[in-house]
Amino acid sequence: MPIVTKKLDAGRFQLKDQVVAINRVTKVVKGGKNLSFAALVVVGDPSAAVVGYGSGKAKEVPQAIRKGIESAKKNLVKVNLTQTSIPHLVLGRFGSGHVLLKPAPEGTGVIAGGAVRAVMTSVGIQNVLTKSIGTTNPHNVIKATFDALKKLKNKEAVAALRGKNAEEL
């Protein structure tokens, strides 16, 4: 069952950007090699629990980053969180990349590597345990992380599915 999300307006949030990966790409043409750069960027507002990712390509690094930020602002996602962690354990998948997110008690911090850490800090999660399984490709790891974050349900949604109110859980 696909999860439907409404488009969020980037202008309403104080978005902070974080560059996850910059890749130098060469294309061999008749006259030699054409150099360009691809940037993978995560933007988020920790106070609103909103995060998005995007990639940009350009001849120079700053333009690639700028394009990545613009792309990231177009696919923002609202994440269901508890006070400082996530509500429940969840596994996100994309391609051969799997990302496991586990709630953690207060004071644990963000236990995550590279691409997953960038997403967790951008969305404002302060205590979480993560494990990246399979691929180490940052694009696939970020997409798997977003898949996991989209699967997070809040207490009211679970109660409604079970036909109960939130106090009964």
C-alpha cells in the first residue's frame, strides 16, 4: 500500500542543508574528457520534523550543491516522532540497501553512519540506533532511510487502525 503524502511548502520552514556526497563524473567525448560534479544533499528543519533529499549535477561544485538543495526542497517529508526518538522499530528498503532504525532511550545520541546520520540530524531525531545493511551507496542508503521514516506511525494512527482510542494502547 503506497503511502500518500501531501506536498509541503519549503518557505514555511527554517531549512538547514547538509551535503552528503559529492561525486566527480567524467564523460569521454571526441575532444577529451568532460568533467562535471554530482552532489547529494539533505535539507531539514529539526523543530518541525521535516526532511528532504535531492541531487544536483553541474560543471562546478557550488552549482551542483545549489541544484541539489532546490531538488531537496521539492520533496519534503513530515516525520512522526516521539519527543527525542522514533516511535517504533522500522526497516526501510531501497534496492539492495536496507536501513534499520531502532528507538533509543534519552541520552543515547545518534548512533548512525554517514548518509543515515545526515538524515537523522536534519530531521531532529536526537536518540536513535541505526544499522545500514547491504549497499553502501549513499543514494540508495538515503532512499532506504526515507522509506523507513515514511513507515513511522504515530500512536493515534495505530489506535485508529485497531478501532481503539490512544489511551487504550
